[in-house]
Amino acid sequence: MGESAVMYIGPTIRGVARHGDTFSGGIPGRLETLAESRPIVRDLIVPLSRVVEAAKETGTEGMALAIAYGRILSMSDEEIREIMEGEKKDVKL
């Protein structure tokens, strides 16, 4: 059986994922790379069956998903670029 469809409900991360992107059969490589470096990203990738509930949690202060959303939102473009470039360097070795 294939994987269920999921949605990224975190903030848009330019060049990686947009808020509301949906995926089935796994998540794209760039988002996976970011999630490996910052595991909290995985908290914001939810099954479609949980999207409404999870989206409410991202807007509720103190909830785990709201904290995760805030942490991803606070990442600088430079930090994200360094993570993505690190992936490219590893591939070349």
C-alpha cells in the first residue's frame, strides 16, 4: 500500500515548500533535507485527515504545533540556504 497524502502546514520556506503543499508517496528531497536537519519540520507535515485540527493548533499559543510553526518561521534565509548547500556538498563527495 502507498503512503497516505500529507500536507505541509508550516510557513512557506522559499525554494523548499509552500504552506499548504500536499504530497503523496513521500515528501520532496529538499523538504526531507530540511527535516533531517531540523526535525521539528516533520511536526508540520500532517495527514490530510488531520489538517483542520492541526491548522487550529498552529494558531493556538502554547500548542506544540504553534511552537513548531514559530521556530520554522524564525529560521533565516541564510540558515536555510546553508542547510540546502550542505546537502549539495555532501552529494559531491
